[in-house]
Amino acid sequence: MSGQGSGGNVIAALCNIFIPGLGQLVQGRILSALLFFVLCVVGYALWWLIIPAIIAAIAHLWSIIDAAKFRARL
């Protein structure tokens, strides 16, 4: 049983540093992965509007924390 702070969660969090949502995909959470990826890509693509970029940066950080703290329900 892997809980918070397990090796899998650390790897997932590290994956999210490079590509938002990749860590959730590694954990098998496809919907969360797509949500984080799309939110971050769209926000970063609209960086000149400032607010979407800030929202994307917050979502990116949130995706890292979410992957690190994930616990699978049994």
C-alpha cells in the first residue's frame, strides 16, 4: 500500500514539474491530468494577458502538490 510521500508520489510530483498533469497520468488519473494540462497550456499560451498566466502558474503548482499528496482509495 502506498501512501502520501511514497516513491510513486515523489516521481509523479517530479513529472509535474516538467509537464503539468503528467504526474496525474502516471498515477492513472486521466481526467485530472487532462484538466491540469489544458489549464496550464492555455494559461501559459495567453501569458501576455497576465491574469491567465498567473492562474496557470497556480494550477501548475497545485498539480505538483496534488500529485505529491495523492492517496488511492481502496
